[in-house]
Amino acid sequence: MQTIEHDGVRLATLITREDRRPGLSFFSEDDDYIQVGLWGYDAGKHLQAHLHNIVPREIDRTQEVICVLQGRVQSTIFSEAEEPLEQVVLEQGDVLILLNGGHSYDILADETQVLEIKNGPYPGPEADRRRFGGE
């Protein structure tokens, strides 16, 4: 697991195949707006039926998780001041948790497929994000 920080703020966490462990592993902190965990069980494991309680939450930022299902993606991680800080390459099966700051993506392989998960509700593109970098 690789954590990318700037000025004491966690911007992103990269989870690769090497980070997979048996059992339940969470890679997010309790106060993150998006919670990311990984299951690692053998056949026959039963997870008891459950439902999630209604709990009031206050969310003021979109956080994003991407999982590369196929192909390769390079992500550049930016500070809140829009400074490029680090680049990471994601292979098939890798997961990137984006918590703060900015990010961009470059697709490195044909037929790349990425699963993207964000917290909601979605307020629309104008309210949700600010583009920068003149791309």
C-alpha cells in the first residue's frame, strides 16, 4: 500500500495485488467520506446477513475510488494548490483511493476498463469539480 501525502494531508492511497491479505482489510480511515475494504476469503465462508442503519452524515467533498479491471492507467496526483506531486501506474486489479487534492488520468493500454466509485448524491459536474491545467 502506498499513501500519497502533502503537507500532512492524505491525498491518495494505492492498493496493489501485493497488498491483498486473507480476511477483511480496510484501507480507509473511519473519517474518510468513502470507505474502501477488501475481502479475501475461501469457498465456504459465510458473511452474516445485515443491513446498514440510517446514520446522519455530513459530506462536503467528493472522494473517488478507481479499480482497473483491464489495461493500465497512469494517474497524476495534485495538491490542493494544483501542483503535480506524484504519478502512479495502475495495473489490472489495482485500486486507487482519491481523498483530497486533484488528479488526472492517462490511459496506457487499449481496451482499458476502469470501475469508478464515488460518494453521492451527485450534484452535477459544475458543482462537483473544477477543471485545471488547460487540458
